[in-house]
Amino acid sequence: LLSESQRKLCCDAMQGTEVTISRLQRSVAAALAAVQHGFEEEHLEPRTGYSLDLALPSSRVAVEVDGPSHFLLPDGRGVRKPNGPTLLKRRLLAAAGWRVISVPFYEWDGLNTADERQAYLERAVGPPCAAAPQASPGGCTSLPSCSSPGPAARSLAADKGRTTKLTAAAAPAAAPAPRKRVGIARSRPVPLQWS
């Protein structure tokens, strides 16, 4: 990991970045306000320097509104996977103790009514005042197609067993138990630890 001085330089650079709130984010924020109060827009996370789209700091729950720039182009099967910067942000936030919920643009755009949008967010965030589960090492809790719209609904790193998945009718599941790393495996990212 970075030294304290390097971390401070990175955080300072990130905090100096101008934030623009999209129409998509405003739409999600409005629907979320009807579901649960207390979420802040563009909350600055001090350990990572990231600005969280919507955050409930008391429960360490972050809702990231992921527009097209957060994804790679769809593959041959139409699967959209998060790009590197998006994966890094999720992973660093999870390592800092946040439960990260992704709201992909292509799912949000498919919801036609306010009731559908609110139900979507209720499934993702859970009931008000519920204890927030710890973030998984993969860093993302998502609805079915955080990275893939397939029947198994693999999200961010489901193939690595590190992401909490939700189905359209399911309540949030608990994060899988942490696994012990035995050696170096290039196909799996090393869990990050804050010193």
C-alpha cells in the first residue's frame, strides 16, 4: 500500500477534482429519499479521498450511480462489466469498511415508474434502520446485473465469490465468509487492508 504521505497526495488530488452531478444521479437520489432518509450526495470519504454519489455515513452504506462511463462495452453475450477505475473504487471503499451498492444506468433506465424505482432501491438498500452488512472484499452489493444480466446474475466479482448478489425478489444476502489466502493467484485480487 501507499505510504501516509503518498496517500495524502492522492487524496488531496482527488478532493481537488470538480464533481458534476448527472441527471441519472439526481433521479436515483430523489427515489432513494422516498425510500430512506439520511443519504448525503457527494459525501467525501476521508480515508480514500473518493466522493461517494450517495452515502449513509452512519451505516457506511454507499450507493454508486454507475453511468455508461463506468462500464466496458458489452461483450458478445451483451454482458457489461465494470471498468478498472470503477472496480478499484469499489474495492478501496470496501476495504475502508463501506458496503457499496451499484445502480447501473441500464437497469435504472429500464424502470418505468416511481414505484418500480423505489422497490429496486428498497431491495438494494434494505429496510430503514436495518443494520448494514459489512462490505464484501469485492466491494459491491448490486442488483442482478451489476456486471451481467444473465440468469445467474453474476455481479462485480461473483465468479470470485466476493460480491453480495440480489435477485429481483430477494432481500439483501449476507456477504460470504472471508477466505484465507494460501498463495498468489493472479485470477483473484488480493484483499486490501488499511494499516
